[in-house]
Amino acid sequence: METLRILQIGDIHLPEWQEVGSDVDRKDKEFSQEISDDISLGRIRSVLRRLHDISTRSHIDCVALMGDLTSFGEIQQIQPAIDIIDALVTGPEGHKPLMMTVPGNHDIDKDEAALLGKSGKFRSLVAAVENRRWLRPPTDDCLRYALGPRTDGPSIDCLLLNTSIGSWSPHLLPPGLAREYEAEALAAAPIQLAKEAVADIANTPGWTESVLRNRTEQRFRQMDTPYVSKRSLATLSDKLRDLAGGAAIVMAHHNLLPQRVPRLLAYGELLNAGFLRQMLHASNRNVIYLHGHLHEDPVEVISVPSTEIASRSERKIVSIAAPALKDGFNEITLFFGAENDVFLVRVTKYRPNPFHVVGNFSDQDTQYIPLRRHVGDLITGASRGVWQLIKDQRTTNWHQLRADIASTRLQISDDDLELVLLKLFCCGLVRISQLGRDRMKWGLECVD
């Protein structure tokens, strides 16, 4: 089939991920570590093992990390995080997929931010990526890469954005604290809380005495101002205009839509998310927006009603969030139709169950999002013959349909039949029960 597969990996947060608990209640600290490890069902180990299995046993075209490789600016952990993922993802017969990441708000050291400026503060991330020969992450400009199989086949452009450009900006701090912060970064002197800084904070609504006792916490609360810079927006606009095909991937760390759980934070969302959404809609193409940051995994579709009746050109933004890596990862499959255009997106969620077995356990863990629904674009050739067989039966299943096809002159492989059925599904002509499961389990029903 004409498909492209992406493994979407959310926030790693090394070394914080090592604090994820196991099933062992370790009262005796001197008990054998070997036995403890042997009976432990550690969740992060299960997730990493499953990630390795999928990438080595099947063809993956791209592995995309959503940023926040580390926590609270511990940039010495960025290279180990890159190395771990690089070692896990080898591909069948050593065929390595394209590897990429975007900057997260935690991937920045506060002192480097003060000394190196807006783009220079990402040097540790850039160096770690270049050491493993991954695709370069964005810092100032929007970057464009073509994703597709190594052999001839469909491809899609992926546009990478840096939404963490405002992280550790001194302007977020109260004036007295900002002055001391700048002096500390230059002199590397021990932190002393200045009286004028206390006064600035104390007069700020919402701050309490308990917050003042922990200056490190106060600083980290102020470390992130997510937005897309004017320069990135300008290069994004240029690249969207030049793209071929009707769909594109846009990848960034921060969420495009407000999260579902209320977040009590001064700058909890992208400051110019509305403008970014408007730009993506104005491109008149379907956009698959991949992100992390939330530690949740909603899949949401944004569309703008068309002024044309029965418009064939209604475009959507499909926003796909990856959970934190300790909670699993996503496999995203893009299905291509005519003219190298994506007509369907499948999101397969791999999550640990209560026994820390990582898998895809129910229909609800796989979501199909149609991007095109016009019959004239999708139903051609053998599709009409398959459609007629389903209409004659009204309800059928995969095995019965294969038997019916064998009694006709239709010549169609299992992969091609799956593609035909997915096109009929997108056009609203067929209902498919157990769509999230193996195709052999599909039930098929004609839609009146």
C-alpha cells in the first residue's frame, strides 16, 4: 500500500523518567538488586522494549521526538537521551529511519540562555543531534524536510517549528530578580535573594510567602513563554506556499489548542496559537500537527466551514499529541491516494496496561481520521467492483468478501483490498466494525 509510517515520541525527561515506579515495594534497601530487577515490571523498560520491537520488525519511515528530552535545563542529559533512542531504533536489516526532534522548553540551560541569546541557547541540543547525524532541529527558521520511503513512493513535507524560543527569557522575571539573574549568569556567583526582588514578587498578584521560600521553584515557574517567532512564521508561510500536494506535517513541542485539563500558569499556551492556526488554514491544505508538552494524548480535528456548498476543498488541521514516553508512544500511518495526497490518517496508540505490557489493546486505541471524502477522488477502478459486492450482501466480513472476489474476475491483493475498503470508509459508503483491529477481523456494512 502507499503508506508512510511515523513513530511519534513524546517528552522523554531524562533523568526524571528513572523515577517512574515499579511493582516492587523495596523495604529492604540491601536486598539483591538482581532479584529485584528480575521481578520488577518497570513501565519505562516495557515502553522502550516495545519501541525497539516495532522499529526492528517493521518498516518505519520516520521517528519524531516532540522535545523535552531532559528536565529543568539539565542539558548534560540531552546527549544520553538522543543516544538511547538512536540505539533502540535500528530498523529491519539495519535500515534506519529518518530521525528528528524539535526543541522543548526544558532543553535549555538558564545560564546558556543569558550568555548565548535566543537561538544560541539551543546549542547543546543541536550538537547532540549532529553527533548522531539526525536531521537538524529548528532554532531561528522553520525547517522543511521531505518524508517518504527510501524507494520510489509517496512523500510528504514536514515543517519543523521552534516554539520554545521564549524559554528562559529574563523579561519574564520581576525587575529586581531579573537584574540579579543576569549578574549571576555572568559571574557564576551563588544565588542571594535581593530585597528588591522580594518586594517585586510580593507585589505580584498570586504570589505567596511559601513560593518565596523556594527560589528555584519560582524561577522554573517562570521559565517558559511559548510562541512562534516572526521569523519562523515568515519562513513557515513561504514554505507552505511552495509545497506540492494537498497535505503537510507541522511539528513543534507546544500544543496548538488549549489543553483539556486546566493549567494554572502565567503562559500556559502558545501566545500566538490563533495566528498560527489561521496561517495553517489559509494554506488551503490538510495539516497534521504533531506535538508533545501536555503529557496527555488527545487527537483533535480543527476545520473551518467552507462558503462553497458541498465543497471538495474543505481542509483540516489534525492535532496529535504524544504522551510522555513513560506512558507510551504513537504510530502514525498516512494513507496516500491519487496525486500523492493523503486521504486518511491512522493513529495507533501504544500504551502500558496494568501489567506493564505495552500494546494496542482495543478499537478505541486506534483512531482513523479521513481527510478527503469526495467519491470522485477516491473511488476508481476495482473499488467500484468491491463496492458492488458489499452492496449485494449488505453486511459481510473480510473473509466472505475475499471469497466473493475470488468468484469474480477482480484481481486484487490483500493490501489493495484494505486500501479500497479504507477509501470506501472515508467516502461514507461502508461502515467497518473493529476498524482498529487486524483487517481479518473487520466487519463490513453497506451505508444507505
